[in-house]
Amino acid sequence: MNFGMTLLEWLKYHHEKVVFDKVSWMGVPFHKNVMDAWIYQELIFKIKPDVIVEIGSENGGSTLYFAHLLDCIGKGKVISVDVSRASYSVKHDRVLEITGHSSTEWVIEKVSELCKDKIVFINQDGGHSEDQVLRDLTNYSSLISIGSYFIIEDTLLYPYAGLKEGPLVAINKFLETNHNFVIDLECERYILTANPSGYLRRIG
């Protein structure tokens, strides 16, 4: 019944009716577009990060997914940053939990300490307001290794909702002054993505 939808209509339907109700990883709710998850495993296999920083974990399905990918490559830790563990239900030897707001000074300092001299990959799926995304980009972008990625999730949300602020605005503002990152459109080659223009690759 969905074949008459446009791609944008389908992505909106998928986000509202599928992701939050029907997508899981090993039994744990996994609030991501599964085509983006495929891109993540390609990138992580290529980069082989020592650390994956996940800003916003909620139930922990994506945290566990990242930990399992690191199991596959035989190295690395996941740093899960979230303000609450109320719905979080994941335990894995590769996961380190930091419970606090990503903009809090002690959280930034702790993450920076754990990422020092490491190959770092960051996924931002916490607050999606323009201000919060821009703060996370500003506070954590220097940790990203050259060739690795800072992924900003759900950039699709604001265009289809007709809103003028959000992740895409934050990305554009960030890139105006930080020329160490570029948008990697190759990561959107499967078309179905919740993160258009959200794959930021460090080049310098």
C-alpha cells in the first residue's frame, strides 16, 4: 500500500510508524533507519575506530549494535553519553556509560580524556535543536580523527516538518567556520537515509 508514496513521504512514514515501533537490534529498540545502519558498518569496518562516541543512546539498541561491530573488527570501545538511563537496558564489555548532558563541562572533559590519541568516530543522536547540535559539533569535533566521521542524525526531520531550525542549520553554520570537515554525499548512495547532509568527514 506504500508504493504510491514519494520517497520523502515514505521516509516520514518510516520514521513515524516503523522506526520507533518495529526496529530492534538483538531485541533492543533501535531508533535508526536501517539503511543508515548499513552505512555505519561500512564506515566502521573501513576506519576501525578505537572509540565510538554515541551522543544519545536512549534504549541502547544502537549502542549494542556499535559494540557488536567493534566485536567484529576485534577492537574498540563505545562511549555512551546520555542524560538518563531510565529506558537503557544494555550491558556489554565494550560499552562505557557516561550519564550526563553532552554540553556539561565534566562530560566533555571525560570524553576528551578517553579519546586522547585515539581513532575516534562520533554519532550524534541526542538533542536535535539547532543550538544543541551546534554545541555538540563545536565541543567534540576536534576529537574526530582525519578520515573519520561526525554523523549528525535526523537531519531529515526539519525539512519535511517545514521548520526553519534544526540539525541542518547547525551543520551549515558549523561548516561556515570549520573547514576541516566536508559533507560526504557518498554515504547517501542508498538514497534512503534519515541523515541527508549529516555525514561529516574530517579532511584536515
